Amino acid sequence: MIIRVFTSLLFAAYFIEVGLVLVITPWLAFWDQNYFARVLPSLGAILETAAARGAVTGVGLVTAIAGFLELAGIFVRGGTAEVTEGRDAGAGT
């Protein structure tokens, strides 16, 4: 049980972190300093558009929301898992 909760916490933390990075990074100056955009100018032109930045931000939002939902699920399941285990243990005896 503890390993399952710890794994879910790591999963949620990873998704939240990656989601926030994807939300913030397209709007920073760091986004324009892309190796592939310099090597392939056509790719650079696409990455500079607001639509591309918005698409990456949208993916980041979905990822962060998935992380927060996983985190909420841990707390909801945490309270009900003990009750369910207690019922199962009482029913068997």
C-alpha cells in the first residue's frame, strides 16, 4: 500500500512539473534559442508562431491537470482504501 501511494505521488509530481514547464517555457526567451530551429529555419518559423506556442501550452495544461487529478485521487482513495480494507478484514473473520 505504501509503495503504491509513493509511486502515485511520484507520478503526480512528474506530471505537474512537466506540465508547468510546458506551460511556461514557450513564452520565455529560452524558447527562441533552439538548436533545431537554427539548423532548420522552416521549423524555426513554425516554432515562433503563437499557434505553436499555444499548442505546447495546451499540452502542458492537460498534463498538469492530469497530475493534479492523480494527486486528488491519492487523497480520495487514501481515505476510502482504509475503510474498504477494514470492511474486508471484518467480513472474513
